Amino acid sequence: MLACAAAVAGAQGWSPQKNVELVVPNPPGGSNDKTARTVERIWTMNKVLPSTLTVVNKAGGGGSIAYTYVQQHAGNPHYLVVAGPALLTNHITGASKLHHSDLTPVASLFNDYTVFAVNAESSIKTGKDLVARLRTDPKSVTIGFSPLLGSHNHIAAGLLMKAVGGNARDLKVVAYKGSADAIPNLMGGHIDLITTAAGNVAGHVASGRLRVVAITSSQRMTGALAAVPTWKEQGVDVVFGAWRAIFAPKGLTGPQAAYWEGALRKATEAPEWKDDLEKNVWADAFVAGEAFRKELDQDYGEMRSVLSDLGLAK
């Protein structure tokens, strides 16, 4: 009986006892990597974890390599992965067999809204200018995004086209491996527009090289892009947030999942987190547990609908 009680107490007080890997499905520099580095820094500064933590970048396959790597450590709570909508869209498009239910969703941390950005010298000055071009001749606007056809940045463009009464399949699109490839092509005049995370272009907007004509948030953001109008302000009903979340392998116990949820909640309540939200143009949106699982299922259905419109759902 004493041994049993001790085992139960140990389970209730679970915490990591060896190095934790926080896996990033992209190269350094993008939104997923920034998420991991921010969490790592805050956990370390505030001594949240009793163990060490290593951020590991495993890029490739639109995120599938990283997700599969963590999935292969079923039942091991010392592995975590940063994920965005690609976890869902990869399955919908057939790019990966891994479903979001093959991992343990711990918590969604924030929404990373998509911006529609053009070269500062573009004749497209506003969102209304872009809508007029898309309605008249959608092939006249070459849209770049990353990392794959069917990614959330592609979905954002599809949602816009659908909202203005066009056919999403008429869009002229180019997929790049990362925003680091798409942005130089926009500045060089090789494409007309990019859809990407707001934080990826903030510096280029400040330097006067790019202009953002709209953002997919429900209200204006603060910080570097505070002057950028939403699509809704410009009469177009498009609101679309790309959540960034932390998942663990399948098979975690209740106490293990609860530990990571609590650790992430502590990170998002730190003053340093609020500073990073504004710097990266992220919108606070912490959702955990069953509520997060329900949101994932809902998002999966909505994204499948858009990707069907784009002719990409399998």
C-alpha cells in the first residue's frame, strides 16, 4: 500500500528529469523558430524547468519530418514540437499521413496573422486596389508564399479570392521554401505580392522597402504594423489566424500533459512574453486541453473546405 501511494504521489508530481527537446519544423528565423526560442528564453530566465532544454531544428517536408520525429517518441514526455496549421494542411493535402490526433496537443500560444505585402513601388496601394485586380484579372497578380501549396499562407489568399466572389483556383501562385526566399523575390520585382506572417515583413516595412495593404486579424494590431488596416475595415470578410502551438508525443499521462500545460501558461504570463508578442506582431490566444482539441477539429474541417476550393484536398 505504501509503495502504491508513493507511485501515485510521484505521478502527480511529475516533472522532466532529463534534457527536453523542443523541436522546430523549420530552419532558424521563422515564426515557429521564434516561438521556440522565446519559450526557451523565458523558461530559462525564470527557472521554470528543473532540467535542461535544447531547441532542435528539423526542417523539411513542410514540417512533416519534425512532427514524425516527435511522434516516434510515443509516451516520452521529454519531447515537444512547435506546430502551426501545416500540421493539419499536410494531412488534408496528402503531403503527410500524420493526423493531428497522432500527437498530444498541449496548448495553443498565440495567433500569427497573415499580411498581404507588396513592393513599396507597386501600383497596388491598398487592399481595395488588390481586390480590384483580382476581380478583373487574377492572373495579373503573382502571389508568393511558403512553404508549400496548400499551406496556411496559400489558404489566406484563397479565402480572399472566395470572399470577393472569385474562384480560388484562378490565383497565380508560387510556393517558396521559406519567407527568406519569398521576400527577396518580392523586393526584386519577380512577384507582385506575398502572404506571410506579419513579423516577417515588419522590418522591411519600417525601412520603406515593402508596404502591407491588409492583415487578416479581426482588429488592428499594435506595434510595428499598427497602421495596417484589416480586411474587414476594407469591406472584405476575411479573418484568419495561424495559431502557433506546442504538441507532445501521443501516450502522455494526465500529470505529464498537465505539467507542460502549466509550464507554457507560466511562459505566456511572463512580462517578457508580452514584449515578444508586440515585437513579432503576435496576438495573445492561449488555449489548452479539451478546448484546444475541439478548436483543432474545427480548424481541420474549415481548412479542408478551403483546400477543396483550391483543388488540393485529397
